[in-house]
Amino acid sequence: MRRVTGAILNATGIVAGGLIGLARTTPLSAQAQAFFKTGLGVFTIFYGLRLTWLNINGSFLPVLRQVGIALLAMVLGRLLGRLLHLQHTSNALGHYAKRLIEQTGPDDPQRFSNGLSACAILFCASPLGLLGAIQDGLSGYFYPLAVKAAMDGLAMVSFARLFGVGAMLAALPVFLLQASVTLAGTLYLEPFLRMHGLLASVNAVGGLVVCAVGLVIFEIKKVELADYLPALAVAPVLTWFWK
């Protein structure tokens, strides 16, 4: 059975970032934060494009058809995501976590529980986390979750200073959620998609969504990432009818 590599990396990144935050007496400098942000943006776009490239192949016409399906899936997936209010739900969870962060002080008796709740919500509700867990389950492509591990680790440097050990325990629900999604994909979804020749289309669209995460990191364009997640389900349907 394929290991849940991405989930392990993400949980490890959270714990490592928390330990660094507890050990440091000063926050990361603006220069260091800018350096890490640039690196994460580059790696995110690279691994997104690589995933799409690996799953688009053949002669000119088949490649053109695959690209057309991927782009159409992105458009229809976003429409479906907006109908389901996925980004709205993600934003609401983010605002709730933000309120917990803002109302928690160093001497707050609920500092531990607020830290666990806020960090668990932020890290679990991330569209990149769900997308990465799906890709890890379908193809063992854990690199999106490796990028998320670095992003969450950097965030934990600050969260650990504010919330203490409670924030680090968010690694547990993150691992359980991502590992469950990955294993479900490995055991049930991947065999079905592979049997019907639909796996490549899902992976190609997944790579495009990962690239969109890079645009958000670089602040090039505001992208409603959660709304694009249904594109992963739309892509195999389009491929099925466009054979």
C-alpha cells in the first residue's frame, strides 16, 4: 500500500515550525519571509506545471483535446464551486480562525484550545491541502503537500510564539484528514479512474490548480482556489464523453 508521504510531510512541517517558533526569541525578518515566499511560489508553479506536463501526451490532436478538456474543466469546475459556495465557506472558516487569533492574549486561559482550533481550521481548510492529498492518493505525487508543509511550518513559527504547544497539536487533525483522503483515493478512486482511462485528466487539472496557488503566493492575481476544486471531478466526466 502506498504510504501517505504528503500527510506525513505536512504534519512534520507543522511540528518543526512550532519547535523553531518556541526556540526563537525574535520573529523572522521581512527579508527572510520574502525569500521563503519567493521560493515557495516558484516551487509551487514548477510542480504544478510538471504534474500537468506528465499527464498530457500523444500527438498534436490528442494533446490539443487534453488541453481543451483541462481548460473547460477549470471553467465548469469554478462555476460549480461558486454554486456550492466553496470559497465562501473557506473564507468563513478563515475569518473565524482570525477572530480566535485576534482575541487570544499571552495570559488567556483559553490560549491552548484557541491555538489548536485556529491552526487546525487554517491548515485543514486550505484548498492546497485537500488538492495535495488527492494527488498523493491518485498518483503518489506528494510535492504539493511538501510545499504546503513548508508554508504551514513558516506560519507555525509565529503561531507557536502566540499560542504555545497548543498550536503544534494541529498537526494531528491535519494528518488524519489528509491521510484519510489519500488512502481513499489510493484504495477506491485511483483503480476506477485508471481502469477507465480517466486518471490523466484529473492529474492534469490538478496541476493547473496547483499553479493557481503559485499566483496567490506571488499576489499576481486573487484566485478563489476552493471554487476550482470541483474541476477535479468535472475533468473525468468530460473525458468520458469526449473520447
